[in-house]
Amino acid sequence: KRKAVESWRSAVGEDLLTRSEVEKLTGVTIRALEHYEKEGLLCPKRTGENVANNRRLYDEHDLERLKRILILAEYGLELAQIREVLDKGDARLVEVLEEQVDELKRQENRLRNLIMFAKFASVTDTELFEGLIAGPEDIDTYADMVRGSRAYKNAIALLRNVDDDDLQEMFDELGGIVEDFVTLDEADGFRGVERQIDRFNEWWDRNVSPVDDAGFLGFWAVFEDDSLLPAIVEHVGGEIASGSLQMSAFFVCMRRLMVKQGAVIKAVAEASDGDVVLAMEQARGVAEAIWRVMGASGEDCVAGDVCAAGEERASGAELMQLCMSVMSYMEDILQDEELMAYIDYKREVALGVEDVAKVRNVFELMA
């Protein structure tokens, strides 16, 4: 098409071309030319009056307009938008292209997130379609650990009782964050994803629940159980925006955990080769870090005892199972070279698959 476009001006000169000749020169079919004319996009100045067969004849101006139509179509503009741009000139063109670039970014991010979600489903051992519909079952099961906590109950109560004015302000801000999340520049990669998750966390911290107290599981539980939050996110970002947001928060959480606990995990792995008792002692620190990051270390989630409401708190076995699952998530992430190249953009993760596997085995002994 580009070569054809470049040759149009020299090929046409002062001559008039029939539709068949335009088709040969440009590759645009006669049917397409007829459709453009029907839609009012391209109406030849000479319609063939007093010419045999009443043929449409195209001059240089018509072909220049056709070139613009094809270029705008490449940006995904609909015919009505193209006609508006051609009629109103460059000012409207800039506006429409800015709108279309945002839409193309949305499409690009949607495809990327679908690919990433397939990896997310694999890492969490979830059937893909079930994951897209309801999210990973094991993460939601672990989220039960925090559903009896005060932080969770306070967050749900806050969301259900906030007055309309404050609610509108909260969700206007959230809408802006989601809009930026679904139109990220692909060149920013995971750095951009992490930046938007941090913005979301700041919003969550101010409007829902302290992030450090709730942890990842606290966020997951509230987001899954409150119908309003996902509705707002999907209204702004589309039907997969909620799952993409949860998935991105998961990968940010796992990357940071691998970076911050990398040295300790390697030390536990090394100790496990010769002194299992020492390895278990050191692994306790890793376990506590996991509980803290996941939100399972609050007073309502400590192993043993009973909550004030009569609900049982997480048992030691459940907490260790959470640790083993987190280690399994890390193993699968580390084994996926493409995924690691994407999320570890700073090349800060110094762990090997064997290191993580050894620590998971230590957790199994502790359990």
C-alpha cells in the first residue's frame, strides 16, 4: 500500500482514472470504492455524465483523499469518524487520533493482560476459564484467613456506609487510576504496571484499609466480596480489568517478596543441605515475612486461639500451607523465562528454582 500511495501522484498526472484503473493502481477493490461513495467518503468529481457506461472517473484530488481514507482506516477509525475528520480538517484529526491512540493502547493492554492471566492461572494451578470468571480458588481459600479479621470487617463496613459525596470523590479518583492502568504505554513494561499498582495501593490505604495491615489477602478478600469496587473498575476499564488488577497486584507482590527475602531464602536453602534444624530456625523468618506480606500475621490471624466472634483463627498448619504455596508460586514464576524477563525489569531477583524448592521442603518439614 505504501508503494502504491507513493506512486499515485506521478501515475495520475492530469489523467482521469476509472474504478478498474484505480483498483489496479492502489489495490483498493471496486466494491470498496463503491462503498466509500455510498457512505459519502469519496465521490468522484466527474461521475461520467456523457461518458460511455456512465463511469466514475477519479482525478488526483480523489486519489489523495483515498490515501487519507486508507491511512485513517489503518488507525482503526470507523467510516463515520473518517468522514468527519476529512470534512473538518486537521484540528479534528488530532482529537480523533488522540482518542484512537488511547483505544489502541486499551486493546494492546487487554491482549497483554490476557496473556499474563494465562501465566497467572498456570502459576496458581487454576483452570484458565475458571480463573477468568472467578479467580484462582486457592488464593480465595487463603483469603478466608483474613475474612474474620477486624481489618476486613472495617473495610467492608466502610465501603457500605460511606456517604454519596465521599463515595463519588473516591471513585472518581479510582476511575482515573484504572484509566491509566488500562492505557499504559507498552514501552513502560512492568515498571508501568508496578507504578499503577502503587497508585492503587495508595488509594486503597486512604479509602479502604491500611495496606500494611490487610496485606495481599486482605485486598483480595475485600475486592472479591464487595460488588461495588469491581463494578467501578470494570465500568472504566472493561470486563477483564478487575482480574487484570488482581493479577498485577499478585505479580508485584511476588516480585517484591523474592527481592526482599532473596538473601534469606538462599541462606535457608544452603543450610538445608547440612543442618536441617538450623534451616528450620532460619525459615521461620521467611514464614513470618510471607505472613506479613500476605496479611496473615495480624492478631486475628495468629495460629491457635479463637476470634471474639467465635470463628477459628488460622491454624499453624494452614499458615505453613500458605508458605508452601507461595514458594510454589515463586518456583513457577522463576521457571518461566519470559515472565521473569518481564516482571524482573530491574534484574533484582537473585534466586534460583532450586533455592526456592529447598525452602519449600523445609516448610513441609515444619508443617
